[in-house]
Amino acid sequence: MSSRLAPILSLLAAAGLLAACEREPPPVAPSAMPLSGGDGSLGWRGVLGCADCDGIDTSLALSRAGEQREYLLVETYLTEAGGERFIDQGLWRPQGGGLIRLESADGSQRVYAVQSDGRLQPRDGRGRRFARREGDVLSPIAAANDL
């Protein structure tokens, strides 16, 4: 794992603590996103819908250092018996139309749309909305532009 991912893991751990305290973190303005320039990191969190579980607790952190753009995605599938955690990391890049494409180290890809309020919404590979999943969004949790 890259040494730059250590601060991202800290960011996600802090997000978990905030959620445990039931505090609502301040939203991050979309203009603060490191999509087109500047270094830093941002994170999002939310529970997404799941067809065969109670939900997917999802945390996503994007970081940028110069031209290097990395992400860390942690998903916990929530079930009655607990949860099963999956961690994915790789590179991200902005796309037109407010889309972000994640390219995993294993070759898989995911697409998210940046909403006007800074939230992220999962999209299909072409950037289209998923049917009946309008409420699936990840909310901004923190910004750390000094990483």
C-alpha cells in the first residue's frame, strides 16, 4: 500500500468515529473538490442499497498529489450476522459532466456523479443513473487539503 494511503485510512477511521458519535459532519462545498487542480483529499460516506443485505456501509476517499490521483473505497455489507468488509484501491480521474471514474488495481471500474451539493451518486459505466436508486448517495465527510 502506498505511503500516501496512510492519511486516507486515518481519514476513514475518523469518519467512523464521527458516525459512532452520531454527529453530522459539515458538508464539503463542491468547489473544494480536488478534481481539476490542487492537492488534497476528500471523503464521502453513506449506506447504499443492497439487493441481498441490509445495506452497504460505504466510505470513499480521494486524494491528489500533483498528477497522482488515488482512491480508497471501503464497503461493509451489513447483515443480521454482522458485516463483511471489502477494501478496494486504485486510481481515479475526473470525466466530463461531473463524473468521477475509479479504476481499481484489479482492473474493475466504478463511476460516481458529483451532485450540486457535493454528494456522490453511484452511476453505471456510462455515467447513467441506476433505475430506482435515486436515494443512493454518499455525503461529504471531511476535507484535508494539506496531504
